[in-house]
Amino acid sequence: MTGRQHRETEIARQVRARGLAAGRTSAQIADEIHEACTTQFSTTRIKAHRLSHGIALADVIEQVRALFERDKKPMPGIGETLLSAYESGLKRPGPEYLHYLCTVYRVEPAALGYDGPCICGHGHRMPALLGGEAKERAPLLPMERELVIHPMPPDPDAQEDENILRRMLLNLLNVDTSLAELDGPVLGACEGIRRRMDETLVSATVSAAMLDQWEEATSSFGRQYTTTAPLRLLCDVLLELSAVRAAMARRQPTDLAERLCRMAAQLAGLSGMILINLGDHRLARAFFRTGRTAADETGDRALRAWVCARESLVPLYFGDAREALHLAKKSRDLAGSTPCPAQAMAPVVEARALAMMSGADSKKEVVDQAKRALARARNAFSHMREEDQEDVAFGYTEKQLYFYQGDVLTKLGQTIEAEVVLDQALTKYEDHIVDQTLIRLDQAQCRLIDGDVKEALAIGTKALLLVGDEYLTDFIVRPALALEQMITAQDANAPGLPEYRAALRRPKTLMKGAGA
């Protein structure tokens, strides 16, 4: 412990001793510690609560782990380093960790310095979990009430949409493998948050603000894009987007406006990407439009081009290759000569659209045109920043380049080249079952084009059996059905076809996530 930290702890210990002697609650003592230490030591509210209990980081970690064990959940990855980052303000706890930290300290998120209610939807003022306060809390005192007062008047519609998503998220936290249904209330909540963001963006009175923790949270959501079930991640992203919208509705310093609009564009774009994976192309397009509106406010060509390139995937995956080609060219024009992810992504979409329109019997000039587009993509990728080459959501990675190149070659009927590239792509996708499944379906299509129906069915069936119910959305089902139709056209009685159909149409356990 440094001398500065020692002095902070000493002051907190003195404040705590006086508070306990005066009969104050831990929450009141935490408020006094924050007031006494924040000017000199930048003590955060979440750290003040730990100091008010007189416990170490390790004690809090053990309490959180005990709560996870009580709720029969896998042991969390939270450790002293991560909790210290929360206390220093370098990181913001996700909804699940914030819920358990609130439970440990028996306060609401606002008392720990975080906006908005907890995902659980109820209060945390309960009999103590930490030593020294084993009886029921007394009625709230004025000082405690002040901690949860919000400066903005509540918006009932916004709160209800957020509550629907919180209930869905809470249900998802308690379910391991069941498939949650993207039902009417959840779709309505998604649309409501997006619409209010649109209204805020076009309002002439909007000036934006941004907090560093939101930027970190957005980056974190991008990293989770390949590893978290889509509906679970969508709830997290939309709750963050709703918080950003609330901040934009207030008048804020204009020098931070660009950062907040950038955040809105990224979160809206990421929502659109997740909705593609969930198979809702209409709502995905709506979120991309919102993302474009936000990106236009920043004047950042690279960001505007990224949103447009991501939007081009909607018609590409849902049957309108010509519109995908148009949007890809628009993205390329927006990017201009600026080295950015869209410069690599847009030519790949162009190549895929050309392959879709021409099919496996493509003429040589179409094949050459698509291959030239892929070459432009590889060249653009080599000029991207290293951090963009590692960002699967907001950048463009080498494994994505391999995957999409293999997909293009498959659709063009260039099966020898395609199989080599697809094998390379599959070795790189260790953490994203959705893309693994699409790669295997492309491999099956290559075998089918070469006339090996049996092997095509074997690869396709294995791909569908490996993907969990929570990922078996329309995004996967559409290409799987297309493969089934191609196989049926060649041999309607092919051995192994019933097993493939059974894997594709297997019953799934549905969970209604938006109920009370």
C-alpha cells in the first residue's frame, strides 16, 4: 500500500469509527467517507462503501462468490484487480456484477455511483451480508434517500422498455441452455429505445456528454460479440444505449458531443449486428438507420462508412444482393482514402453480392471481378491499424477476411480454392459458434457442388448438432434450408437427409423473457 493509499484508509477508518459511535448506517458512513476523501484522493462512491464496512478487496470478492454459489451459478471471474479497476473508475461493472455488488453493500446502483436501476428490478436494502449489521435496516433516513434521486424526471415509456429488457436479462442470467424467444414485448422495447434515440438525435436542443466508462463498456460489448448469446448481449447493449440517450437529452458541454454521438452510432450499429444474428432484418435495418444518424453528427468518415458497411449485410443475408452491392459501394465512397475497417469490409460485401447474383455457374468475367474485389479487401486490410485488425465488431479481423473470402469462392463454384480458405478460416474461429456453423455449411456446399452428397450431408448435420439452441436462429436456419433444397434437388432420397432435417428442425425449449 502506498503512502497515499495508507492516508486515505486512515481517514476512512476515522470517519467510520465516528459514524459507528454516532449510530449511523454504513450507507451514511460511506457518504461521509466519499465527501471527506474525494477531493484529496479521488475516492469513488463504490470504494467509499467498501471502506465504510472496514473490509479488504478480498472480503468483497468472497461475498460476491458466495452469492454466485447461493444462486447456483458458475464461479465468477471477478478478482481483486477487476474490483480495484471498478473502485478507481477505470472500468464499470457489467449488469450482473453490479447487481451482486449492490447486494453485498445493500444499496442501489446510484449509491455506488452508477446511473439507472439494477437489472433485478427490486431494491437491495436487506439484512446484512457483511459482518456487524445482522439485523433489519431501520427506515431510510433523508441522507440515504438522496443517493437515489435522479436529476431528470422519469419517462414512463422509457422505464417500461428498460424494465422489459432487465427482466429478460435477469431470466437469461438464470438459464444456461434454453432458447429465449425474441417475442413481442422485447421487440417493442427494442423499437421504443431506438425511436427515442432517433428523437433525441434530431432534436435541435441536443448537446452531448460522454463518460469514459461508457466508451469502455462499448468496447467490451464489441469483444463479447463473438462469445455471448445474441439475445443476452442485445439486452446489455440496449440498456447502455438507453443510458446514452438519457445523457444526450440533457444539455452537456459541447466539446464532448462527438464522443457521445460516436457511442450512440457504435451501440446502434452493434444492436443491428446482433439483430441480424437473431434473424430480425427489419429491426436491424432500423437500428442501422439510427446509427447512421448518430454517425453523421460526428463527421467521421470512417465511422459513417463502418455503419453503412455493416448495414449492407442485412440485404446480403436476407436475399437482396443488388441492394447489398449498392450499400457496399456507398460505404466505399464514404471511406474514401481513409484507412479504416470499411475499406476492407465493403469490397468483401461487393464480392459476395456478385457471387450471389451470378451463382456457381458464374462467367469468367464475374469471377475475375469478384476476385479483384477480394484483392482490394486484402490490400486495405494490410493498411489498417493493428487495433482495428483485432476488433471483431468495430474493426475487421483476419479470420473474418478468410471466412468471407471462402464464402465468396464457394458461391462462385471455385471449390478447390474455397475449401483451402474455409479450412484456414475454421481454425481461426475458436470462439464464435455462429461463424463456425456458417463456415461448415459452406464446406458442405463445396462438397455438394463437387457431387459428394453423402459427405455434404455429414458435414451439414455435424454443423447443426454443434450449434446450441440459443444460436439456432433464422440467421443460421436460412442457409441451412438453402443447403437442404440444393441437396433435395440432386437426390431427394439421399441417405442421411432425414438426419439432417431432424437436426435442422429439432424442438427447442422456449423461454418467455419479458413477463413480470
